[in-house]
Amino acid sequence: MKKKKKASFWQNVWRYKALILMALPGFVWFIFFFYIPVFANVVAFKDFHISPNGFIDSLMTSKWVGFDNFKFLFASKDAWLITRNTIAYNVVFLAFNLFFAIAFAIIMSELRNKKLVKVYHTMSLLPYFLSWVVIGYFVYAFLSPDKGIFNLWLTNNGKNPINWYTDPTWWPLIFVVMNVWKSLGYNSIIYYASVMGIDPTYYEAAMVDGASKWQQIKNVTIPQIVPMMMVLLILNIGGIFRADFGMFYNLPRNNGALYQVTSVLDTYIYNGLTATGDIGMSSAASLYQSVVGAILLLGTNFVVRRIEPDSALF
């Protein structure tokens, strides 16, 4: 029997040219905006000063300082605060988004009126496409100290108004509510698709055994979407050191009185860069953020692979 000749590299390229052309824009985007900028991480190890001859000249002429930028970052009294806030908020966001996204997806899958499902999905997706700048002004309409809707309601009911933009008490709750509200529709889409892809015979068998609706969800729906939950959990944990800059900067309007509960790594890097112009220290904070995120991603994937190999990313 004649052995089939293996196709060459260029033959495979020609064979899959349509798919390659579709992937090419995304590939080019990643090269220019993700991989090439990686080389600029060297700035984190330099006393970087901008040269009139351009970035390359600035990079070459700036003095090496080793880990001094990192030492300055960790010696700062804000290092523990911003790290704690970033991790704590992301863990809470992850838990709440997971719960509400799955609950919303299951509720949508139980509706029999498909037109209503489309309406609800569209309504839940709309906040995701709004900029945090726009949402920040909406929030200010509710929380404005003198004309805000909440303070008007409080004064009309004989209660003292709250100066929301100087009192940090309520802001953790505000962040959680706004994050869940904005991301609910987007986060629930994948879970909704997973629930709708479950084989109906599982539910039929459960109904024959006399299972209630709650028992069907607990024993059929949830176990079937666990692999998807694990994949998304790994990806989200990889980004646990990256806070949503738009939300933490625009909602509290970058108010210094609220820094104790609103300052996270992303806003700290931005404020440090704009206030001091210290590009080296800001780059060190950003690199620290990326390295820890990568370690968490690999670590979580390793743990998942040991427990449930089929749910791991690689």
C-alpha cells in the first residue's frame, strides 16, 4: 500500500487560507499591542527620563537602577493597601459574578417565551456597552451631595443626607453592585449557551425519577456546566491583580478622601505617573501586576489539572 505523502507547510497554509485570513487581524493586533510592548518592561529596571530624541534614545541613555523601583514601590505605605484592595475586590467580584451569571442563565433557560428571553438578554447586555465615564455621571446624579436623588429622598424622609464622596463606608457595596449590574449580561451568555447545550434526555430521566425543578438544577444543570465554570475561573483568577481602572477611577471621581477603599493597583499606577512623572516606578508596579497574575493563572491551572484534568486550560 502506497504511503500518503505528508502535506508541506505552505500547502497547509494554502488549504486553510480562509481561516488564516480571518485570524490575521487578531494575530497582528496581539503582536503590536501585547508582544512588542513586552520588551519595554526594561523601563521598570531603569531611572527612565524622556529624551527629545525619542523613546529608543530614552531607553538607551537611561541609567540602570536594578530593583530600586520595586524597592520604592514595596517600601511605600500604600503597597499593602493597594494590593489588599485589588485582591479583595476581585475575589468578591468573582464570587458574585459567578453566582448571578449562573442564576440568570438558568432562569433564562427555563423561560419558554423566546421573545421575552431575547428582550431580557438585550436589556442585561446594554450596561456592558456603556462607558464607565457615562456610568460615573449617572452615579453622580444619585449620589450628588446637594442634588442627588438619594440625598433628596433621605431629607424628604427626615433623615440626614450623606456626603457620599467623602464617606468611604458605602463604596465597597457600590462597587460590587455596579460591577454585577454592568457585567451580568455579558458573563451569563456563555453559561446560558452551556445550559442550552445540555442533552434533554438527562432532564427527562430526572423527571421520570420524580426530581423537582430544584433537584434537576442541582443534580443535572450545575454538574454539566462545571467544566465551563472551571475554565472561566482559571481565566478570571489570572486577572485577579488587574482591577477595572474605569470603574475605580470614574465612579468615586478620583476623590482623595476615598483612597482607603478605592485605591487599587491600576489607579495607583495612573496617579503615580500623572502626579510624579516617575515612569520607572509605574512600570515596576505594572510589571509586578503582570508577573503575579501569570503565576496565579499557572498555579490555578495546575491545581485544576490535578483535580479535574479535562477542565484545565493546558
